[in-house]
Amino acid sequence: MGSYTPQTPCAPRAAKHPLRVCSAPGRLKYPRRKEVPPIDFCHIPVSIIKRSEGRSAVAAAAYRSGTKLTNEWDGLTHDYTRKGGVVHAEIMLPAHAPPEFADRSTLWNSVEQIEKARDSQLAREIEAALPRELSREQQLALVRAYVKDNFVDKGMCADFAIHDKGTGNPHVHIMLTVRPLKENGAWGAKCRKAYDLDENGQRIPDGKGGWKNHREDTTDWNDKGNVEIWRAAWAA
């Protein structure tokens, strides 16, 4: 969905939870040829980019991709074209996403504009170490398949960048949208109001002329169990 123009390399930011490489768990058994050594996989840190922490999706996307982007929400320009280590950057979109979202600035500025609150959650980020045993082409094919199967096919827009400074630590940053898209390509709601029901399936009065209710997510993307699913998928 995106095109790659070689960038000046970009060093990965210092993470609170650095990438750790560990051996594949014993329950994941795959046939191996004796002459091929086992390939390690990565424990995947998953985080949320929050406006309340002074972060922006546009700034994060500019840094990960080694590009220059202006955030229309606050007017700030983020120029990371001189950073080193970005060897590939690409956007992958679900079928019903607007085609213009293939442009990084358009995608993340749209996210910034739809989120009005000062404490909005803007994007989800996943980092994963890439097997050094694979060629660059194999690494890219691995990332594309993983992103498609686990995120894009679920309706998320994905913006990923492969970083490699040649120091033995190739890795990928995957930025994901957290608000669903409607079938017409417009942004949908993150949550909806749901009424509390009694044992007979009837609404419960709140004593103020209304009904007791709560908010529930419109997708299952925030389910805590997803993190383990995504890690297991990467291991496999």
C-alpha cells in the first residue's frame, strides 16, 4: 500500500521495556532440518500513544519512518529525515479504508483531528525484533504477513517501519489505529452506551428519570488477551 524511498537511518528510541530475545517455547514444535539452527523470536512490547503524555501520532510516525511531517492538531513540524537506520517504511490498509490514507501525513493527521480530547488515545504501537537469520526480503515478507493477518484483516490501519543500523538488532515498529472505520471509510465510534439489564432483561432505573448504563468498546481490539495472541502469532 505504501512506497519506500530510502531514508537516512534512524536510531530507535530508548524504550521503557527494551526488546528481549528468547528461545521459542517448547509447545511450539516445527520440523527442522538438522543443518538449520533454531531461530529465536522476540517478546513484543505493546504500548499506547497517548495525547495526555504529550505525545502525538504524527510525531511518532515521523520518527519511525524517518520523514518530515506536520501535525495539523498543534501546528508542530517533526523532521526526522536525518535520523539513521530506517530501511523500509510502509502503510497497509483494510479494504474499506480511504485510499488517501496510504499517505502517512493524511492518515495520522486524520487520526489527530478525529480525536478531540486532550487525553485521547491516538495509536497502538508494537515492537518486535526481527530474526537476523532471515534476509531483508524474508524479514519484509514476514512483517507484511503478520500485519495483514493480525491487524489489517481485523480492520486496523497499519504503518510499519523496519529499523536496522547494522549493529545486530533489526526490528520493526508497527503503529496501528485504535478507532474503527465504518464501511464507507469514515471513522466510527470507539465505544457506545449500553444499558444495564436486570435478571429479566429489562433496563434498570437510575432513580433520576433515566436508566443505568455503561460504556463498552465497539471492537475487541483493547482486550488484554490480544497481547498474548499477538505474541504467539509472532512466535509461530
